[in-house]
Amino acid sequence: MTGDETGRPVKTSSFVGRRQETAETKRLLAAHRLVSLTGTGGVGKTRLALHAVRRLARGFADGVHIVQLAGVRDASLVPLALIDGLSIRNGSGGSPVRCLVDHLQDRELLLVLDNCEHLADACARIVKTLLEESAGVRILATSRHPLDVPTQHVLELQPLPTPSPGEPLPPKPALEYPALALFADRAAAVLPGFTLTADNQEPVIDLCRRLDGLPLAIELAAVRMRALGVQQLLERLDRRYRLLADGEDALPRHRTLRAAVDWSHDLCTPKEQTVWAHLSVFAGSFDLGTVEKVCAGPGLDRDEMVDAVTGLVDKSLLVRDGDALHARYRMLESIRQYGLDRLREGGADAEKAVRRRVRDWCLDFVEECEQQWFGPNQPKLVRRLHTESDTIRSVLEFCLSTPGELQAGLKLAGHLWFFWFACGALVEGRYWLERLLAAAPEPTSARVRALWALALMLLSQGNAVRAAPLVEEARELALQLGDEAEAAHTYFGRGGARLITGDYEKARDVYEEALSRPPRKGESMSLVGFKYVELAHVLAIQGEHDRAMGLCKEFRQICLDHGEQWVHSYLLRILAFAEWAKGDVAAARTHARECLRLKRAVGDVFGIGMTLELLAAVHARDGEGRPAAVLLGAAKRIWQDAHVALDRTPSHGPVRTEAEERARELLGDTFKGFCREGLELAPDAAVGYAVGETKSPARSVRDSPLTRRETEVAELIAEGLTNQQIADRLVVALRTAEGHVERILSKLDFTSRSQVAVWTETRRARHR
């Protein structure tokens, strides 16, 4: 994904030309819900898309989200790429497509799907579904060919204009011809002070014309100005072009780009050529350490990697990303595909060998992250794992599709349990674990871990029926294999399957047994900590508050000694719960707030939701109705977005019930309004309000909790229209109209259409 954490596009290098195309893209997106930017490779589709949407971000209540699909090779992974790009944390247990639909139904955002051509059918299917099932989503796709979606509007991007032969030139040709301006800009980057002059403009014009005005080809040529003059560039490129044209029947522009890339390849050193070919297997970006581990080998020392990478960056064959402290690199799709072609010239085994090296790097990387997880670097590890997600997915898919690689894939997925579990990426975790377990039934330790990891994903979605037999199968297999560490890992899931169904006595028996045994060699300290968390939870529910608090404090000290935050946050929540249940609301408030700060640091959205409800119960018991209602609304938004009902399970539901009942008693008719204020808060803002960083949520709340489309539907309800009439008026499916009405009733906490009509009339009167 190209974008910052808020979904806004990040800034790329300087943008030259395309003023008319930028305006047309914006006009089309204002008028239509699906716009496709098409054109040949290297024409600048991605750059135009990023440039155009940067100016549109403020027009969408839920922002702009950019999903890069160049590194996605399997069509079935398209929904997962979108889920990751949209930062969706969904616990519904539905399919990835259903997860997307549920998330986007009531949002107003622009979704950019970049590089769709190799996944055209899959992209067309998901785009059709999203447009049919949502009303406020607009989509901008970039592809070499239009998508097969009837409602799309296509803008075919042409190469940059260059002067025609014999055409009189204006006084400042670079101002009139973007191809010349682009060459001058990129040439000046490597040859400071370069400008178009009367002496050099003719060969520059000839060069840009020879390159058919293709931006990528022009940029690749311009970087050679570091060593060559314009006339020398033209002569050498022209020879390369003639050789290529004699041997291929490709379209002229395809030959042009191929000639430019081919020439760039010839100008690379043999080591740079090798590194280029090896790096082309990466689906996403990578850093220098990864390059060293994957590319180093016979004839290519690790110490030579810096020079090779620097050479590829200098030639515009690698794009440098990242910041001043941590550089990362990526390839444009045309450059990457060329590198793959070169790699495959060595035969199928050559590509497999490199992909296996990426597999080995990925396994080492994820295992190292897991080993470091119980420590002070959790936020950093989460960010790094998100950054490497494209490569991780490509390795998992390689393991699934390549004979002999299933156990490696199962092992990799098993070691990712903490990432998927802690960050709420349950849909993705289930996707990979279910596929790998089905494909690799052999009784191995990797299977044990995958079984209990899948059980944890299911338990987080409230599905104890499926989780319970999986974790018991894991335990039995671990005992058969004599793997004591993996057998110990199953205690958390075994007890959890009983806890969330309300069978507290059996859950207690499991956790008491678990804590009666010392940790095994190789056992995850995080899962050791959760034995304390869950036993303390059961004890607090059963009224043994002092022992529950003692267990929390005992393992909390271990977390403090290690700088650990994730398990620590759960211990704090149970500690606060026990203190609240015992009647010590002051201590409960302190520990619940501390818990929220830690959960925000590691991105535990579900944990934030449960803790907001607990803090709401603390406020309500202390006679503070308004903050209780606001926090209940904020938690409700998390459950709605995640489509999960953990707040209604036997172990969590009573907290919310008491908080809501007491807040309603304190506030009366004003409860709904304050709850709606909280419903408008994103998790980060809700935490800020809960811990006292902001005094009131009012400044971040719109006049209405409804989106623009929902407000429009509410107006039609006030006019007395039926759901079918609303669907006809808005030209949407009946199911879409029904969904809008259901969400309006839910957001406003109403039970009838007449209440919506009265609310709408009240708002109208207030704004007259």
C-alpha cells in the first residue's frame, strides 16, 4: 500500500506535466463512481493517479486509500490486499469479500486500485461487488486495459506531447511540451544546472520523440546525463532501438520501452544485473539487509550489495522509499517484470532458487519478530510486519503452490499467530491457516501450532464451536509428538473456548492446571502471560477479587522487567475489572486508562473496545453519566466496524450492560445524544478522550452521525418513501437501500421510520 497510516497518499518525486489529464481525472471522479486510467506500460498511470487523488482527499469523509496490486500474483489475494490497504480489523468470521462489503457499506471514501491488468477479472468482480453493495465508495483503477465493468468511465493516458518534425518551436518549448520539461527536470537532478538551451534543445526533442514521449523511458534516458551528452544518448539509444525492432513484432511503444529498459540493463554492471534479477521476485518493498541476505552468494559478496543497490538507484531502476534513517527500495512494475524475464532465462529452477532464498529470509525474519515480541519493541515490530506484508503473502502463496514447500508455509503461518492475533487481522490469519492446514495434514509440530493459532483466530471472532475441537486436536498431536512447548501453548485456547461460553468452572480448571506447571523450554512468554490473564479473569468473575489482582500484579512485574506492552495491557484490563467489581473505582479508572495507552501503542483495536466499555462502567458507577455514554458509543463503533460481538459474550457482556443501565439512569433522554458523540470517534480519538488528553469529543463530531448518503436516505424516509422507492430514486439495489435504512436506525438508536422522520424535520428546522 502506498499511503500513510491515515490512508492519505504519500508524496512521490516531482510531478511534471499532465495538467489537463489531472483536471479530467478529478472531473470524472466527481461525476462517476468508477474511473479507469489506462495506457501502455511506462506512460505514468500510477503517478497521475497519486497526483490527482492528493488533491481530492479532503472531499471524502473517510479519506483516500491506495492499494498497490503490482505485487499480488494470485487473484484470490485481491480481497486480502484491500483489507490490508484499508486497515480493516474484522472479527465477523465471514469471507474476505464479505468483510470488505461490511466495512465499506456506510463509508465515503476513494479507493485507488493500482496496477490491475494482471488481475483484471478478479479486480472487475470485486469492483462490481463494492459498487453494488456500497453507496459512498468511489474507485479509481489504473490498468493497461479497461476493467470489464459496464459502469466504468475510461481515461486513456497518452504519452507526453513532443514537437512534430519541422514544427516551429515556441520561445520556451519546455513550457509547451511536457516531455521536454520532464527530461530537463530529471537531467538536472543528475547534472545540476542543466536546462534546455538553443544548443541542446534539438537533440533533446529528437530523443524524446524517439522515446515516443513515454515518461518512464525518458526518465531512464535522462539519468544517463551523468556520463553522456544528449547527442551521445540519442546515438546509442537509436542503435539499441534498431536492433530490438529488427527482432520483435511488438507494438512500437512496447518496443520503445523495451529498448530503454534493455539499454539500461546493458549499462549495468554484471553484479547490478544479478541483483536486479533477484530483487524482481519481491512483491513489495525491501531494505538493504534483506537484499544482502537474498542476493549474496557465489560471485557476489554481501559487502558489494551497497554498491549494486546504489548503482540501480542512480539508474532509476530502483526507487528509494523510507525516511532519512531507514531506506527501503521498490521497483516499478515494468522494471520488475523485465528483471523476472531475465531471471527466468536461467530456467524455472533459477527463479525457484531465488524464491526459496526469499522464503528462508521470511522465515528467519518472522521467527526473529516472534522471539522479540515479548519485549519493548512491539510497536516497531508491528510496523515492520505491516511493511513486509506483501512479501510475506507472496512467500505463503509460493509455499502453497510449489511442491515440497507446504511445511515451510505451515511453519511461517504458525509463527505469525501473534501478529494476526494482536493486530486483529483475523480474516487474513484464518485465510492462510485454513488453506495450509487443509493442504498439509501430516502430523508435525508445525501443524500443532497452526491448529491452535487458527483456534485463537476463531475465539477472537466468538466462534468457540469451531475453535474447541481444533485446540483439542492440537493438544493431542503435541502429546503424541512429545512436544511439551506446543502442548503448553494449547492451554490458552482450551481455556478460552470454555471462558467465552460462560463455563467458568471448566475454564478455571484448565488455567489452574496450566499455572501449576512451570514454563516449558521454548514456550512463548506471551502465552504464559495469558494463562495469568485468563485465570485472573475467571477469578474476578467468580468474586475472588484479591487473588485475581494478585495474579495480575505478579505477571505484570515480569512485563515491566521486559518492557512488554501487549500482555501487560490485558493484565491491566483484568486488574481494573477486578478492582471495579470489588468497588475500588479510583484504582480501576487509573489502570483502565493505563491499559488503553498500551493498547493504542500496539494497535489492539478489539482490546480498546472492551476497555472503553470497562472504563464506561467505572464512570457510570462513579455517577459520571456523560463520559460513560460517550465511551459506550465509541466502543459500539468498534464493534460495528469489526462486525463482532465479543462485548455480548458471557464474560464481557455484563460490564456493558451495567454501564449502559446506570448511564441511562443518570442521563435520561440525553443518553442517546452523548452516545452518538462517541459513535463518531475513531479508536485513537476515543482513547485520547478516555485517558483525558482531550476534555470533550464535541470538537471532532459532525452535526450528524450519518454519512452524506445516509443523510440523503433519511430525507427520503422523511418524505415517506419505501425502501424500494428509495432504491429506485438513488439507482441502487434494494439490498443497498435496506442496508442504509438499517444503519440509520442503528446509528440513531431508533426503532421506527417515523422517529427518523421526526429527527430529520428537527434538523431541518435547526438549520433554517
